[in-house]
Amino acid sequence: MQQRQLGPFQVSAISLGCMNLSHAYGVPPPAEQGERVLLAALDAGVTHFDSAAMYGFGANETLVGRVLKPHRRRFTLASKGGLAGVQTEDGMKRVIDGRPEAIRKNCEDSLRRLQTDVIDLYYLHRWDKKVPIEESVGAMSDLLRAGKVRSLGLSEVSAATLRKAHAVHPISAVQTEYSLWTRNPEIAVLDACRELGAAFVAFSPVARGFLCDALHDVVTLDAKDIRRSMPRFSPENYAANLKLLPPYKALAQEAGCTPAQLALAWLLHKAPHIVPIPGTTQVEHLREDLGAMDVRLDASLIGRLESLINEKTVAGNRYSEQSNREVDTEVF
Ligand SMILES: NC(=O)c1ccc[n+]([C@@H]2O[C@H](COP(=O)([O-])OP(=O)(O)OC[C@H]3O[C@@H](n4cnc5c(N)ncnc54)[C@H](OP(=O)(O)O)[C@@H]3O)[C@@H](O)[C@H]2O)c1
């Protein structure tokens, strides 16, 4: 298994995003299926698992903790706080709260659900714009000094916010959406990470299924599937985006790999500090995704790929206006 540096840790160059096992893309799979995916990943040599307090309002951490606890020494565990489910009269509500007391509580809750004494990489899931980043990161560095987390990360931040945070405490990783159809990190964050010695963890690296040639009709998506609120997945925009797939698949064939592998191999070729974390509920898809580490791409193919799929050729924004307000990333 190829390795990449993630803060103080060496991890599998392709690691596993665990969100989909409990959250996001319609009805989550049964727990036994999630268990199979997690154990198959471990068996295949995956040494980094990514969860968050937010995923399934804690259900994902509970699953990851239960299944992976006996193997805790074999992998680097990441989770996130500052965004979590809060009980209200109308049920659980998603709340961004970066105040130190909220971060401390999120971390304690995560440690309990994950059944571990320490989280290796602890991210601020979203910068709470009502709280100076220095305050939130200050609280995270207190957790580190208390031995509850081993390194710090940020998610969906701009280069300027990363630098402010890094001045308070070294940041080991930035996790942000990055794939052929979401190129925002190329504006500044990828370079800032390289300069500061932070890894860049690419989430939604296979474009939430689009680049796997796996989703052809968005009308079939479950009512609770979060892609329904994403402009790129609206029926009109998605129909336009689907036209990119035949030439994309031809490039995958030329590279001797599957469409999903091409998306992941492209990320691995972009820079050595990038660690993609695809998510899947299927063991076969997991194995296919890991196979991207063996794919070699030449400059000509990369050039044609980048001209085919980029922010200008894709129809629709990645996020709704509401979700856009919650992130701090640079936009084209
Ligand atoms: N920090 C953040 O704010 C944030 C936000 C989103 C995600 N994340 C993290 O990033 C991870 C991955 O992101 P993501 O799940 O949003 O997007 P993704 O990995 O780009 O796409 C996941 C989708 O692609 C499908 N897929 C994956 N491999 C496939 C293959 N080989 N063939 C066919 N379909 C395939 C999966 O379906 P199947 O289940 O059928 O395989 C799933 O629907 C998450 O698990 C989470 O840990 C972080």
C-alpha cells in the first residue's frame, strides 16, 4: 500500500471517508454492511479512517468505534467537531458552533462514541464565522495538550484562515472538497498547505458518484439524499454534466482504468501532499477505488482530462447558497 504523510502520521495514500455508512446519500446501509466495508478496508491496508460528530448525528462515530476498536493501533483516526447535532424541541438540528466550550463537548462526545482515549487528527468541521478562528483553534490546542487529540485540522477554510490558525498551533491537515469538477483548492489552499507542511485531504474525490459513472438519473435519488440540494445535481444541470461522461470514460479506457480510478489517480498525481478519502458503502467499490494507486497517468492525458472537466465546463455550483455561506473557501 502506498503511503502519504498526514501530519505526524504515515497513512495509506487512498484512505476511507466513513460518512456514507451513516449519512448523506439517502437511507444509510444496514450496520452489518458498514462493518464489512470498514473491515475490508482495514484488511486491504487502509490505515486512515475519517469520521465526524456530524455524520448521522454521532451514529457514524458509534459504528466506527464499535467495529474498529479491536484494531485501534493499526490506523490513524480522524474526526471533527464544531458542527454537530443538537437536540431541540423539533428533534435533532445541525448546528455550527466553534465556541471553545462547544468544541470541548464535541470532542468528549466523540471520544466516547469512538471508544478511544485519543483522536489522532481532530478537525474543525466548519469555521464558525461568529467566533475568531484563533479562539476555536486555541480550544483545539488545549485538547491536544490534554492528550485528547494528537494533531489538528481544518475543513473548508481559505488560505488566509489557515494561516491565522497555523499561527496559533501548527495545522496538520486541511480537508476540503477537491476533484476534477471542484477545483477551488487550486486557487490558494493547496499551495498554502504545501508551504506550511500540512496535508491536503480531498473529500468527495469521485464527485459524489458522478465520476464513477454510477449515477445517471438524479430523479431517482432518495428524498433525503443531500445531492438533491446541490445545484450540480439538479435535473437540468446534471443532464448537461452527463454529456462530459462519454469522453471522460474514453480517457479512463486509454489510461487502462475505471472512471472512479481515473478521478482518484488524477488527485494522487496532482501533488504528493494530497490524500483522497473516497466514501463507499460497497466492498467492491472500495477495492476498485484502492486500485487507483496503481494507475499511471502521463502529462498528455492529464492535460486532456483537465480541459474536459473543470469549473468552466461543469454546470451548476457545488453547493446551495445556504451551504456556501457556511464555508470559507476561495471561489472562482
Ligand atoms: N469535511 C467535510 O465537510 C466533508 C464533506 C463531505 C464528505 N467528507 C468526507 O469525504 C468522504 C468522501 O466524500 P463523499 O462520500 O461525499 O464523496 P465521494 O467519495 O466523491 O463519492 C461517494 C459516492 O460515490 C460512490 N462511489 C465511490 N466509489 C465508487 C465506485 N468505485 N464505483 C461506483 N460508485 C462509487 C458511492 O456510492 P457507493 O456507496 O454505491 O459506492 C457514493 O455514492 C466522506 O465519507 C467524508 O468522510 C467530508
